[in-house]
Amino acid sequence: MPVRLPSRLSFHKYQGLGNDFILVDNRHQPQPCLTPEEAVALCNRRFGVGADGVIFLLPGQEGADFSMRLFNSDGSEAEMCGNGIRCLARFLQDLGIPGQDGAYQIHTLAGRIVPQVRPDGLVTVDMGIPRLLAGQIPTTLAKPEEKVVRQPLQVGGREWAVTAVSMGNPHCVVFLEEGGSLEELDLERVGPLFEHHPAFPERTNTEFAQVLSPTRLRLRVWERGAGATLACGTGACAVLVAAVLEERAESQATVELPGGNLEIRWDPSTQHVWMTGPALHVFSGTTAG
Ligand code: ZDP
């Protein structure tokens, strides 16, 4: 182990569709109380607690109730995290902070995001407006002010048709054509090649998707900084947006991920994307002294 675990750290483990996070109550100071290296050690599934990332609950900024920051399991920082913000909303409820009708205004590096815990325990999140211009993703696959929809990209010895979407964090969406099988996709081989492709200067999350019907999509994800995970909330939103841009789906659909389903809606009038799904507390603990 390169870095020791932080000692006597109180933490809370949550998961959304098997995408799991270590939540840290960091409300006492504006900066995360852990270094990225300490987050890597905590996320290690054999030497540490085990998680896809560490999420910090921080004091509010810019008029928001609270702020969220996330270190991936490789120590890199993500601007946003869809499954993670559902977990954060459940964590706030568990801390006894009711919010306004279960809704919280959360400042993230991707702007203001608003999760709301419903009476049935599922969390609906206003994920904001997707950013579609190449300069916003960022990607060099088009001029900065142009969209990237079904653009050819050479990766791993073949050509793929990719659509780029930012949900605050970068996503590259690939629909497998007729006959292509998600099960047969060698995610561990092609995932890293997409993640580190020079066309994505901030690296990228990559979703491999299949259209089951105009209201039902399926995906496997290779996450920037975390590898293959069981689910990606921002990724599910990016796939629905890409499917609408490619005229493959309606503006509301169920998205099947390896860990379960999310309901995603891209509101045509406001352009906001809405995501609904579960988030659950697994256990709380304290690291050794
Ligand atoms: O953008 C990134 O670096 C992602 N790895 C962040 C995590 C995204 C996540 N899986 C989600 O649900 O949106 C947590």
C-alpha cells in the first residue's frame, strides 16, 4: 500500500445501483479533509473500505444549502456524480436535515444540482442542462462551438460512431449497431482506450449503449477514474440525451445498467434532465487509529 489510511476517520458507506461511495461529513471546513491519495487508500477494496469514490459533504456556497465534491477511486476529481448526489441526499436525511420537502440545493463543480428524496425513498434529481458543444465537453472532435453527434472515432483498431455529452462531467456515448452485443464487448480493453483518447483532453467516461425500444435503453459504462462500475447516473443521463440527439429514443426512458434501472427524462421545454433512482445506506464506521 502506497499511502496509509487516514486514522480514526468516521465515514458512511452508501450505494446507488451498486455504484458505491464513502461519504464524509466535512461540514466543519470548506476544503475536503482528505488528500486524493488518502481517498485512493480508502477506496481500495482489499486494503481499505472499498468504493468507487469518496464524497465530501461541505458547507454551502453561492447560496446553496451544501456543497459536494468527489474524488474517484484513482484520486482524480469529478465535477459531478449522479448516483453520488442521490446518496448525498439520503445522507442528509439520515443526519436529520429535512430540506425543503426533502429537496436540497447542492453546489457542485458542475453548478447547482437539486436532489429530492421522495416519500418512497427514491431520489429524483434535477441534473441541470446538458452541455453539448465540443468546447464544453471538452473534446477536439469538432470545432469548440459545434456538437459531436455520431462522429467517427478510431479506437482499439476499429471505427466507432460517438456522441459527446457533458452532464458537468464528460461522456462519450457509443450505440452498438444491429448485431453488436453488449455482453461480448471487451470493456476492460476498450474502456481505457476511450478514457485516455487524445480527443478528450480531460479524459472521458464512456457508455456503450443499446436501444431496446424508444423508451428503454441499456448500457455498460467505463468510468473515468474508476473503471467498470455497476452504474453511472450522469452516464445514464448522457445516454438518454445522446439517444434523443441521434433520434433513437423518446425524451423519457428507462435506462438499464448492470446494477439496476434509472428513469431519465429530458424536459423539452426547460432542457433540464431529471433522474430518478435508489440510494441506500450500507453501513457506517471508523477507520483504525
Ligand atoms: O466523471 C467522472 O470522473 C466519474 N467517474 C464520476 C462519477 C460518476 C458517477 N458514476 C455517476 O453516477 O454519475 C458517480
